[in-house]
Amino acid sequence: MNHVLIPRRDPGEPVYHADFALGEHSARHLRRILRLYLKAWELLFLADAAELALTELIANVVRHVPDRRGQTFIFRLPRGEGVRVEVADSSTVMPLAITGDPLDDGGRGLVLVDAVTDNWGIIKRWDGSGKTVWFECLTPPEKGGSRFRTARPEPRP
């Protein structure tokens, strides 16, 4: 089920929320949606990094979560300071940011997320029913972003 919400005054409200079984084409569709929001928010300069990071998080759900169910949230940070994306799933297995053999087919997704985003993290659900992996791509100071902006480590409910 997809939910597109009207932006609220409270920046804690997601602007986009998708809750469905993810498949091989899900990342492509979610990248398009993310790009549309970034364009509307005049944050298109964040698109390449945010799309790559989103792709990696979706790929982790597709590869490692048995039921492939996930929730994707897109948030506009206050005052145009960037975008926050969260991907939640029901798996209790924590992903690792590892640097493997360069010839391996996988295993470097979170290393890429770390390389292209400003902040990211993993938070276990309080009831032990899964986790949320999140990242933020911030507007650089030369484009109007704050020099003092830091990521908020907790996901929204």
C-alpha cells in the first residue's frame, strides 16, 4: 500500500510512505519517486547519492528478508536542509558494513551508503520485531544548508 501524504508543518511527518513486498523492480520505482520529490523540493543535487543509497537499502530487503516486506519513508528535512530516507523491515538480523573481496558479488552495500550519504544508521525496533535502516543526504552550506546540521539518530514511529 502506498501513501503519499500532504506535507505538514511538523517535519516529522513522512511525505511518502510505501508498505509492500519488495521485488527486483522496486528500487527502480522508488528511485523515480524519490527523484520527483527532490526535484519538487529543489534538492535535485542530492538525487544521485540518495538514489544509490536507497537502491542499496532496498536490495538488502530483497536479498535478506524472507517475506521481502518493507516500509519506505521519505522525509524532507526542515528548512530545505536535505532528505532523510528510512527503510524498515521485519528481520532481526542486523546488516553489516563490511569491505569484502573486490571480486565478491555483494556485501558492500552499506559501505556504499556510508560513502555517498552524510549520515546513516540502523535502529532495532523496541519490541524486537525488526529494524529501520536510515540515511540522510544534507544540503551543503554553499547551497544554503547549515554548517551545524547533524542527523537525528532515531527513526520516526
